[in-house]
Amino acid sequence: SKHSSLVLTVEGVDKSFDGFKAINDLNFYLEEGELRTVIGPNGAGKSTFMDLITARTKPDKGKIVFHKSDAENIDLTHVREHKVSQLGIGRKFQNPTVYRSHTVYDNLKLSLAGERGLLHSLFYKESKEDREKIYDVMKTIRLEDSADIMAGALSHGQKQWLEIGMLLAQDPRIMLVDEPAAGMSDEETERTGELLLSLRGKHSLIVIEHDMEFVRQIASRVTVLHQGHVLKEGTFEFVKSDPQVIEVYLGR
Ligand code: ADP
Ligand code: MG
């Protein structure tokens, strides 16, 4: 059935802060392996939406269900934040938070150890499989020649990629990525688009983005949030020419 290919279902979710409805009857469905872009003006509720999926914030009403397998549907509104990442839902915040005084390799190793509950442990002795995995990730994020470089010495773009790599080291089913191209050069932005596109299929991704050129490049299905509600959903070409979308977002 169509339903069995969904990896995430958000139904009828509300969230208010001091009487202000930041999220208002939000409905959202993510297909397994999909790359979805979420756009919307400042204050539309994009970050709150991610906070809700990662159980950082609890909804006032509604359901957020992670379809882990055919037999296992987990209501994320009843799960604690640190458990959500263990379930396979990883989040990358806007500003990269790499360990600046550790190498690229060790950052990835720390992330892998962290997933196993061995937080910040450089004493973690990685297996051959772990090492292969770390090298695979370094290849994916195009830092395979920078294993011994201190993360603090990387460019802004490379730090962002390393942080995406740190998520990848934990094998997430769902990846939430907040403005991955912010502050990047045109070339870095294009590479980031290529990276995210290469993750499709193996992972399901939700990407929050402001840069319309970038949204056009990754050409995924786009969800337009406005006042905590889905205003429009469809291809980039479809939403960008929608009069309501132009009015609230593109035509500012
Ligand atoms: P976006 O990420 O799309 O810019 P946010 O999700 O950050 O939007 O915010 C949506 C609305 O909710 C904004 O009006 C914001 O001021 C409000 N909001 C978000 N978090 C809080 C909070 N913890 N307390 C009070 N208001 C909040
Ligand atoms: Mg935000």
C-alpha cells in the first residue's frame, strides 16, 4: 500500500507559545528515501517543526509517527529527545558544531562512538568495519584527503559537510538539515546540493532552506510553510509560480 512507503507522518499538530500558535494544524508526510525541502518566511514555524520531530518540543495536539518498519510505528510525541536520535532521526543545526581541536577522522569517530552511548570517547577503539565506514563517510562528504586535518582549520563549507558526515556516521533513517548552504560560496553551495542529492534513497531527508537557487538545484518536492501551516506542496516549478506563495514568500 502507499502508506507502507511513508517514513514519517505528522497529523493535526498544534503548538503554541504563550498563546501564539507557531504551528497550526500541520499535516506532513515524508516518503522513504525522499529529499524534501521546506521553505517559508521568517517565523513560519520551520525550526519549531524540526523541534517537534526531534521531540525537543512537545505538541499541544496531534500525532508525529516514525514508521520504523512495517511492524513498528513509533509515536515521537511520547519519546524523549535523546532517544529520538538513537531511533535513527538525526538533526543538523544551522551552525556547525564540530570538535574544532580534533581531526576530521576523530570527529567522525566521536560521532560513531556517541551513537553507541560512548559520548566524547576518543578511547573508543574502532573496529575495521568502523574504520571503513569512517572512510566511506569521508568520501561521501569529499574530505577523504583531510582525515588528519583539525576540524577548526576547515573552511566554513567543509565544516558543514563534516557535520553532515557526523550524522551519516550514525546511519540515520531520517536526516533533518537546517539551512545547509547558509554562508557558503556558490561553488560550496553547488557541492552541498550534490551531496544531499547523493544521500537520497539511502536516507530520508528534510532540508530547510532559504536560498531559492539552492532549492531549484536540489529540485525536490517542496513544502511551503506559512503561519505554522502547509500553504502549498509540490515541485519547485509548481510552488514558485503559485500566487499565494509569491505573495507570502517570494514576492517580498
Ligand atoms: P522559522 O524557523 O520558520 O523562522 P520558528 O519556528 O523559529 O520560525 O518560529 C515560529 C514562531 O514561533 C515565531 O513567531 C517565533 O517567534 C515563535 N517561537 C518559536 N519558538 C518559541 C519559543 N520557544 N517561545 C516563544 N515563541 C517562540
Ligand atoms: Mg528557523
